[in-house]
Amino acid sequence: MKQAMDMMKLMEAFDTEAECRAYMQELRWPDGIRCPRCNGETISRIVKRDQFDCDSCRYQFSVMSGTIFHDSHLPLPKWFATTYLICESRKGISANQIKRMMGISYKTAWYLCHRIRAAMNEADHKLSGTVEIDETYIGGKQRGHKGQLKSKAPVIGIRERGGHLHFIKANEVNQQAVYDIIARNVDKTVDVIMTDESKLYNFKMTQFRNARHESVNHSADEYVRYENGLCCTTNAIESAFSLFKRGIVGAWHRVSTKHLSAYLQEMTWRFNNRKNPYLFRDTMLKLIASSNVEYKQLTA
């Protein structure tokens, strides 16, 4: 089903378990059902159990076997509806809201949201062209600047102008740690790197030494500067941070350090696909390709 999705289309197309399973089968095996164990093509259907039997290795499986849906007792229409809501909620949606809308317990809603977030990962994608880099701190409030930094979790944001956004939770913030994060997320052929005046950003002795490095001096109230035809600013990455923080304040209300990476992952997946008319389908493909995440893993 290659079409843009809205809530009415979703309700009409996937209001039964059978319709959901048929759609998942179409996404998972577009060229015909194959055995997930031996890749065999000769498959028999076990209609009463909604399963398949491989004639080659006798492995019995369903469309949910080996996916994030494995062993889930939640009806698939609720999976589909929650996935759509998370995809289309620009600032995120809370487990409490999902609980009320789906008519399920908070524990089930929380677990469901985290499983969907776990699938919203992207393959390694290095940014290039002109990139903006900045850091922020997520967490509770404490008096005093030093105490505030210790109580908050640092996040490095990297945004390619006209392209992708990466949010990375950092274990510590020093020049080497920040450089390592940048090296993993930015291609060495990058043309321009934009930062603020922080001493964290010094690329003279790194693989980015040939890139043009421009910084804006926020302490001197400089936020935009035009130089040699280039707009020097970090406003784009700062606006992405602002969107994430509005999600915390308005939707999630609080985010633990333990699960911060999952929320960052959700936000960047949605942001990077903001112009994708097939976001629901592509997210479903991610769910089908992801292995199950057990509750005890999330709460350990």
C-alpha cells in the first residue's frame, strides 16, 4: 500500500487483525513468503493459527516471527494506531495519552511506545556539506551553574543544512569526547562546520582541519553573521533542540537519563522524515525488521 496515510485511511484500512497481518505480509515479503530460517520458498499456510509451515525445514512461523511484534498479545490495530500517532505527533506523544486513547494500561502503553522507539533507528548516515553543531543539557533543575551541569545529561546536536539531524547523548563533555562524536557522525569531506564560540570545538589537529570552521559569539550577543556569502549561525540546530525540549515540557513532561537516547532517536527519526509522505509505511518496515525488545531489558 504505497500511499500517504492519514487517520481516517488508517481506521478504514486496518480495523481488523486480518487486515493488519495482510499488510505486514505485503511489506515483509513483497516477492512472496519465504522461510525466515532457511529462506525456503515452498510454504504451506496453517489457516487456523495464522501461521505458515516451511516444506523444506518444517519451521512454523507467522508474519510476526522474528520481529518486534513477536509474542505481543496487543491487538495489531492498536499497534498500528499507536505507530501512526507517534509518527505524526511533531512534539511526541506520552504513554499516558496512548493509554487513554487505546484503552490499555499505562504499563502496556509505556512498553509499546518504547518498542516503537527502539525500531526508529537509522543506518549510519554521515552528514556533509554545511553542518551546525551545538550542545545542550537535558534534565532536572538545580541552583547554580556547576550543579546544573552535573544534574543534567549532555546532548550533542548536529544538523546538516537542508539534510539530516543527529542527536547524540554524551557520557561526558570535553574536547576529545565531543570530537569522537563528531567524527562518528560527520563525513571528513564536510565543507563548513558552524559552532558557537565554545573551546570544545577546535578542529586544527583533526581530520576536519581542512574544513572551513565558522563560529558565532553568543556571549557577545552575536547570533547571525554574513561572511563571504555564507550565513554563519547555529540557529538551525538550536531550533531542533527547542523542538525536542517542547516535547519534554508539553508531551513527555520528564525524560529519564536512562531512556534519553530512545526519545532522541524518536525525535530525529520523525524530524528527518518530516517531508516523507510514506512515513507510516517506512516506520512499519522498521518495526518488521527489528527484533523484539523485552520488558525486562527496558526496566533492568
